[in-house]
Amino acid sequence: MKSIMLPAFFLCIASLFASSAMAADACEVVLCMYGKTTGNDGGKECSSAERSFFNIVKKNKHGFLPSHTADARKAFLLECQSADTAIIGQIINKFGRIRS
């Protein structure tokens, strides 16, 4: 029994670290995407945050759903408690419905 539990424990711990390292923080995405809306480039520091934002895509069997995608992206950005909702609105108005 111990021989099965130990590898399972390490597998669970490894998956927790991998998922948190890959996903960008919602506040980081808000900062980078707001910079993008104002015409500033965040450089390499913002590439993963921008990729995380644009990887949120909703579609069905007929294709891309712009309104559903915008809603999902907005819900993600709202996870940042300190972000101003007006700034989130600007980000969604400019980039919420585009594919990439």
C-alpha cells in the first residue's frame, strides 16, 4: 500500500506546481493587457500574460463565439480583486472579442 501512495502523492504535488507555474495571474494579465490597450508594449515580461488572455477562447461546433469569449475573458480578469472594473471594461472592449 505504501508503494502506491508515495508515487501518487508526488504526482499530485507535481501537478499542483505545474498548473500554477503555467497559468498567469489575473492581476498580471490586467496590467499587461491595460498596457496593450494604451499602446505600450510590456515586452517579454507580458508575453505569457497576453498568451493566457488570448488562449481563453469559446467556440461550438459552428466555430468561434466572440461574445462568449469576451464573457469568459472578463470573468478571468475579474478574479483580480484590485483591478478597476473600468479598466477591465476597456480591455474587453478592445480585445475581448478578437480571436488572437
